[in-house]
Amino acid sequence: MKIPNKINILGRIYMIIFYEPDDQGNDNLGTHWLRYTKIYINNQQDQQAKESSLIHEIIHAINGLLDIDLKEAQTRRLEAGLYQVLKENKLF
């Protein structure tokens, strides 16, 4: 699936930005900026990892907007489960 350049999360439009990791040790697979409504995805990943990273960052955004207080381990588990369901059913 082609990842769009923007998505709507709870009524807020998030720009999706692909970036190249720097030489300063920034090797995150993705990150989000709640305040600036931006999701950054590491462009050096394969397509499957980019899709998975996007779901992960969407969960982080929802967590922040709804003040759910998910821990990182919970976010990773939700990401893995959602990604499998979406891929298996050809929804992503």
C-alpha cells in the first residue's frame, strides 16, 4: 500500500514525512509530534516496516490525544496486532 502524505486522526490532519536517519545516532523507525501534527517515518525501512511504523505512530497520536496512558510495550503489542489484521484482510 502506498502510504499517504497526510491522514486524519481524531479530526486532526497529520502530515506524514519520510526522513533519512542522520549520523547523530537518530535511527528511530518513526516518531510523531502531537503538537505539530506530524508523523515521521524512517525512509530506510522496507515497505512493511514503514507501514508498521505508521500504525505505531498513529497509536501514539491517539494515545496522546485521548490521554489513554499506554506504555511503549502496550503500543508495540497493539501495533503488531493491528498490522497483522489489516494486512491479512487486505485493508492495508
